[in-house]
Amino acid sequence: MKLFANWDEIETIHLETMDRKIYTGENIMLVRNEIFPKAVVPVHNHYHEQMLYVVSGECDVTTEGETKHLKAGEMALFPSDAKHSVVNTLDEVLVAIDIFSPIREDFLK
């Protein structure tokens, strides 16, 4: 566990719909996602509580059956086990920060 970090120095994890960087403590996780233009993060759920913060770009976020269009500076909460999805609605990268508690062990594998 590193007490200080810089996104530029954290390894990038390349996924089908996004590039991801992870910074974690023992009980909380901060994730920086660069979601590709028009990409869809399909409906899923997990027992972790999650908050999403839009740094840049725009997206449609659906959680618990409610959809909202988010722009930079806006946020969403995904309660534990809530089904949710994210759609990048623009032709540019969506930068979003996720906070998870507890940490997503599956992201570390």
C-alpha cells in the first residue's frame, strides 16, 4: 500500500471498453477509468458500494432502474448489489473516477 501516488506513475490496465488505473488502501479503492468513445459498460452488480465521479466527458448512468445523463462534475451512487451501467454518449474519452468499498479484489487479479 502506497501512502502517496500519481496517476501518471500507476500501471494502465487495458480492457475492451476502457483503460483503467487503480489506487487502493486496505478497505477503499480509487479507480480512474478512461472509457472509450461511445463505449458501453453493460449492466452488472456487485456487493461493493460504489460512487462514480465524472471528471470529463458525458455519460448516461443507470442504477436501480433510473437513468440520468451526467456531465463533468456530476456524480452517481451505486448501492451494494444495485444493477447499474454506464454509456459514454460522446465521441471522446469519458474520464470517470470510481470509489469502491470494500476494495474490488477481482480488479487486482
